[in-house]
Amino acid sequence: MTRSARTGLPVVDLGTAVTPDDVHSLEDER
């Protein structure tokens, strides 16, 4: 996990935490 330079809060690396399949699944549920 890295920290946001702007907020200083921990942020998840979207490149590894979210896959294209995950994104499509979220879009399908809308």
C-alpha cells in the first residue's frame, strides 16, 4: 500500500488491487 501525496492517507494501488474484470462487474451492477 502506498500513501497519497495529497492527503497522506493510505491508498490502494489500483493497478494491482482492481482488475479489469472487477471494473466490469461493478459497471454491470449499476
